[in-house]
Amino acid sequence: MRILLSGTLTPEVLAQVADAMVEAESAADVCPPRVTDLARVTRFEVGFDDIFWLARQRRQHPPANPIRSAVVVSTPVQVGFARMLQTLNDHPQVTLRIFADVDVALAWLADDPPAPHA
């Protein structure tokens, strides 16, 4: 699954992405790994409270199986945002890593994904 964000990231956009993820995951028997590409985001209008809300959403709607989640960044501000997301999104079924290159992120997603829990 690929999520490409660009322009200004607002709380409303974050909520739309979260809702779309819940919908997609609930419709699938197996949740696929995902890459969220922030490299084209030029402005962040979200803060700690918004990311904390997103982490709570993840806990309320856990994936059906362990997943890998790659976040692609290209600027220091994007790295900071991704680190906050990584720190707050501590769901035991989600392994989140940050990458500077989308191809490297995709290779990590394809390499030996976590086994589903029995």
C-alpha cells in the first residue's frame, strides 16, 4: 500500500488518511505493508496532539496481522515529523522505519515481512 502526501499536511488530511487506512484494513483479510511518502510535503500544520491522536487511532483499530510501515522523508522537518510518529506509534504489531529513499523503503517492505500471529 502506498500513501503519497504532498503540499500542506493538516489535521484534516491526517484524519482522512487514518480513516482510509481503517477502511482499507477492515476490508482485507491480511493487512499489507505500507509506505507513506512525505517527501513532497512542504508544510506541516500538525503537531504533537495530532500525532498522538493518530497513535491512539492505531491502537483502537489494530491491523489483523503484523505489518511493516515505511515512512519516506527528504528534509529535516520531515525527519522530525517521522520520528515523532515513530515514537508515538508504538503498536506491537507495527514496525515503523524511516527512509530517505523510496526504493530502499520498498525493498525493506518486500524483504522477509513479519509472520502473522497464530
